[in-house]
Amino acid sequence: MKRKTLDIIVGAGLVVLAGLLLIAGLVLTSNANFANDYVKNQLSEQQITFKPAATLTAEEKASACLVKYAGQPLDSGKKAECYANEFIGLHLKSIAGGKTYAQLGDVQTELKTKIAAAQKAEDPALADLQKQLTDVNGQRETVFKGESLRGMLLTSYGFSEFGAKAAQAALVAYLGAGLLFLVGAAGLLHAARTPRSEGFAVPESASKKFANA
């Protein structure tokens, strides 16, 4: 095979591969933009704003991201992660000793059993048990709302991370496409400058060996 032909085949192949990488990069960029725009729009609709720095409690000030985003609207995946873990998560720990929604359900069941027994026995502790149940009901409802919002915010954060990874992959694809295009173009340029009759150079020692054979 002549050198010119090989240069054309390799150069053209690299240029085609560069084109495919470019298309992949464009698709990844489109996905990254969609993820970022979707997350921003969904979070902006919630109209959540971080507490101003002047109103942060001592515990809240211990969180670097709550201080960093103080007074800002919640409109990005990173902000959603911060608000979910550092703000909502912090305050959920202060409700009912940090018990989860499921754990408070067990407390509810236990209190209802005690109340039923107290009613039958006409126990004077009935009023106190009923008050405890009312408090637990309120705590469980608050925890449910907090955990639900926290879960939604973390889902948005996760979606934004997919967008960030897509953007990184797109950058790699663009760099790869650029490199392959340059190498392929160099090969085609070399082919254009190479005479059709030129083949691969054969070392003199190899020529003598074949001649003697």
C-alpha cells in the first residue's frame, strides 16, 4: 500500500472520529444545560431564601455553606444540598429528640395503646397521655414535611450533579475531537503533498535480504 493511500485512510478516519466525538459533546452539553435549567427553574418556583447572616443562630453559623449562601435565593443544586442537609437536617434533629417519621409512628402506637388501657381503667394519667399523643402527632407531621422537602431538595441536587458530570464529559469529548481532527488533518495534508508514486521506504539491509532469497 502506498504511503499516500495510507495517509488518506488514516487521516479521513481520524477526522470522522473527531466528528463523532463532536456530536457526542454537543449531546452531552445539551443534556447538561437541560439539567441545570430544569433544576434552577424548579427550585426558583419554590421561592426559598436562605436566612440572612444577621439572623443565623450559633449552630447555623457553624455551617460554612449557610454562611456563604446567607440571604441568597435557593436556585442551584449545591444550594439545595446545603439547605437540605445543613438547615432542614439541623432543625429536624431538634424535633422529638431527632426521631424520624417512622420512629415517631412507633411512639404514636405505644401512646394509643396506653390511652386505650387508661380509658378502661379510668386512670387519672389519661389526660397527660392524650396531651403527649397530641404533641407527638404535631411533631410527626412537622418531621414528615421536613423530611419530604429535604428529600425533594436532595433529588434536585442529584439531578444537578448528573448535569455537571455531563458537562465534564462534554469537555473531554471536545478536547478529544480537537486533537483527533488536528492529527487527521495533518495526515490528509501530508497525503496531499506526497506524490502518488511514493511508497514506503525499505531499509537497504532488508532489500539485500530479499534479493539474496
